[in-house]
Amino acid sequence: MKQAQLWGLSALLVAGAALPRLTTAAPNGCATLASLALPDAMITAAEPIAAGKYPKLEEAMRGRSGLNIAGRVQMDPNPAFCRVAATLKPTSDSDIKIEVWLPLAGWNGKMLAVGNFGGWAGAGSLMYNGMLTALYGGYATVSTDTGHGSSADEQGGRFALAHPAKVIDYAYRATHLMTVDAKAIIRTFYGKAPARSYMIGCALGGFEGLVEAKRYPLDYDGIVAGAPHEALARFSALQMYPDWLISQDPSRLISQAKYAMIHAAVVKQCASPIGQKDNLVDEPEKCNFDPGTLLCKGADAPDCLTAAQVDLMQRIYTGPVNPRTDQVIFPGPARGSELDVYSFANGQTPTVPVNMFRYLVFHDANWNWKAMDWDKDMTTAIATLHPLTDVDADLAAFFAHGGKLLLYIGWNDDHNPTELIDYYQSLVQSAGAAKTKNSLRLFIIPGMGHCSGGAGCDTFDKLGVLNAWVDQGRKPERIVASKVENGKVVRTRPLCAWPQVTKYNGSGDTNQATNFICSSS
């Protein structure tokens, strides 16, 4: 992730700072939690952590984990808290790790769960930086590795091979049990259960949020789900498709420099003057750029595409297609996302989706992804994964108890936001416009990549927005977001609840959100 680190963005990024906090001391000391009995769980650590004395937080601020799922990246030392670690074993084969952090002073009476960003092939790490933001807002907080750990074998997806219980843990059980046990620990420590429970996550964490809303609708009062894949088999097909195409014809390979050239052509054709200034396409769904316009007139050159490369780019935009039905399996990335396309169209083995097919669909470590049958294999994958990993559009029970769901995604994500728009509309149709009017919002961020990064304003106070919505009824229609570079805010823009879009009002500094309005497209 390329999101810069920053401590404090004034009122934009203060997560829960204005909330009333409990000042009474916890009735049970941190060390006493070591003997707390929980069903199918063992507490492995219960220790007070002094302010600024938790080294793992320093590690969490480096590299990719600098991404703060809760919406604020900060480098200040941690406040004092009680750290509780536990291993959950709902089955003999389970090995679910969780941590619960409890503020030693100033608990605001609420809980935040931070979704795991690691993903199928990720490190399976806890989201320490998101948990740190929770602590600074006065929240008790929890995260889990979803039971797939961090060893090399588990990162590769091998944990799923001959371990059906671990697959269930990964798919939904780990997150739910984390929630149940965290609430029990909080209740024991403070003498009362959390009055509100929130969950925030992106990518895998966003999927976890949707799963919770579907399978366990009473677990949370509010959920922020960023870039969630509610159909894992189809989304994995999208991730595998470009490199599969290159494996069939290596002459299709496009260099990273040429992707930048394509992006420049797309921006020139489709972006507004302000979008061209920011190097992003404002409304990609209106862009009909044809890569054939870049076809080389003669020999291959840095400023043009060969016929094979034009073919690849056209297929990438379309997305994988079932050759028998001609139906698009999952829409390709939106125009304007070319700078991010190289990461999954570079001619290398796409480890994440390949291992998902190998270990979860076919249970065969030697399954050859280059021989993928886009009809038969996809049919098998969808039939296998749908009951376990897909989330349908019926979240009526979650909305019925007052649950709030905020969906967000970047236009430059490889997950085309048009697919999430379809899901959003299905949610409205399923639960009814009256019930979702106050409970469901979708924000699509121009220029933002996968969960963060890119040219767009990718930093906004997810936790503060969610709390204001649930606790105070302030429905999010316009959220001010920031673009941070080298620790400084260089631009702010409003994010507008879909289907509205951001429009310049015609005067004033284009780097200031106050000079933009939310308007019908």
C-alpha cells in the first residue's frame, strides 16, 4: 500500500474523539483475564501495556501494513491498554488467533473489530494499526487471523488442503467467534458489555463484514466494508484471467511503461480538466476508450501497442468470459485503472487465485492453471464455493435490527465498482428502499486503488463516520477525504454517496473540498 503515514488530520480524521468516555477503573484487572474461561478457547496472554511500549505497533506502521483500515494512519505511541491474546479451537483442527485490546482509561463503552487485510495468501496478521486508531478513539478493539495463520504453507493456501474445518473457520466461523469472545472479555473487564459494536475492513476484511451481516446479523450495529468480494470464485477468475491470457500468448505482455502510456491516453480522452490535473478519470463508467486507437502503425514502439497487446487490453477491460455462453464472469477493471493493472497482468503466476482454485476447489496442489477451462472449471468453482464463501443480497435481518452498512471502493481497484453497484442495487431491491434508505450507503472514490493508494483522495475517517451514523443518526451523504503525500495533506475532496458524483462548483482552489458539490451525474 502507498498511503502515507500521518498523525492527525484535524477534525477530518479524529475517530470518536468527541464521544463521552467512561472514566471509572475496570472492575477486573488485566492479569485476572488470564484465567477467564471461554468455550473452546484458551487465553494465552493477558498483560498491561504501558503507553508507547508495544513494539509490534512500530512494525505495523511499516510497509504494506501502514494502511489503516479504520481510516487514520498515525505514528504516535500507543496509549496504555490491556492486551489479551487467545487461541480459539471450535474443532480439533482449528487454530484461530485473536487479540483484544482494552483501554486502561477512557473506554467509550464501544467495540471496534478490525477486519483482516491479509487475504487468502496474505500474512494472516492482525490489523494492529486499525486497532491503534480504535484505542485512540476510546474503543475496545479486536482482530483475528481468521484461522489461516502466517506460515509459508498457510500463506500459499495449503491450509485448505484436507482441512475442511480450517476452511470453515476462514470463511465465517473465525470472525463470528472472535466477536462473541471479544464481547465476553470486554464484559468481564469493564463489568458491562459494549453498548455499540462496529466492524471495519477492506478486501478480505470487507468480505468478513458482509459475511457477518448475512450470517450473524445481530453481531454488529455498524459495518464498513471496503472493496468486498461477495462472489469469491468469479472474483478470483478476474484476478487470474490477464496472466492466463499472457500464458497462452506471451506476445500479449505489456510493459509497466506501456501501461502508463495507455493510462495517459485514457486520461486525455475521458478526464475532465480537473481530472487531467489530478491524473485520474472522474467518471470511468462514462469512458469508452478503445485501446485499438493506440495500435502501432509499423513496428513495435514505446508509444503504441502491437495487435496482440491491443487484444490483451480489450480482454482485460471486458473481464473473463465463459466461451460457451459468452457471458462475462466478472467485469474487468474500469478505464483509468491502467497504472494498477500491471500488478495482476505482468506474466507471473497469480498466486492468490491459483491457490484458491488448487486447494479449495480442486483439492489438487498440481492443478495447472494454464490449462484452465473457463466453462467447466468455472462451473465447478462456482458450485463449490458459492455455499461457503458467497454473500447473497438478502441482508434484511441486519437492516431490520438497525444495522448500518457503508460500502466503499476505488474506481482504480481491479474489482470494477460497477459490480459492487449491482450488488448495492440488489440489496435495495431485496430489503426495500424504505428499509435501506437510512441503513445503506455506497461511496466510489475516483482514482483510488485497492483499499488505498492511487491519485484519488483515499483517506477518510471511516470510524468517525460510522459512529456518527449509528449513534447520532447522521446519515453519510458527503464525506470529506484527503490525499496525503509525504505526511502532508495535498488535496481534499468530498466523497458523494452513490449515485451522486463530485462536481467542481466553478470557482476556488481545486485542491479544497469546499469548492466541490455532490451532484447527480
